[in-house]
Amino acid sequence: MTALAAQDRPIRAWMRVLDEIEGAVSRRLALVEEPRAATADAAPPAPTPLQVLDDRLAQMQARLERAEQDARDADAVLLREAEAHRRWTEETATARRRLADRAQGVG
């Protein structure tokens, strides 16, 4: 019986420790308020860092697409202006030749 009692002592000691832990946890839980249920008026949850990065990436992609469209629009305007300049240069050269031909014929 003495050997059995010696073996039971550590078990009983651990049981007391576990009971004390359980009591402490129960007391602490009694002090903690239950979280309130989400209501329709509650603010939306804060975005996660990954969501913030995804949003910034989407904004950058939209800006890049807009910049590319702006560049295409500017290229189209420049192409029209370059073509108009080429035609004007050709017409001016033709007019100069005519004037030179007339001047030679007159003089």
C-alpha cells in the first residue's frame, strides 16, 4: 500500500495543479465580455495587407492602361500632324519651283 500511495501522490499533485489551472481559466473567462455580433451598421472590416496590395496593383494597372491609351492618342495626333507637314512641305516646294520657273521665263 505504501508503494501504491507513493505512486498516487504525483498524480494527485498534478490533478490539483490542473484543477487550479481550470479554476483560473474559468475565472478569467467570466471576466471577458462576449464579442458583440456584427450588425448592419458596423463598419466593414479593415482590408488585409494583401488586399491593400491587390488594390494598389489594380490602380497601377488601370493607370498604365490609361497612359498607354493616351500615348496611342498622342501618336495618332502626331502622325496626322506629320502627314499634314509633309503635304505642306511638298506643296511649298512645288510652288517654289513654279515661281522659279516663271521668274526664269519672265527675266
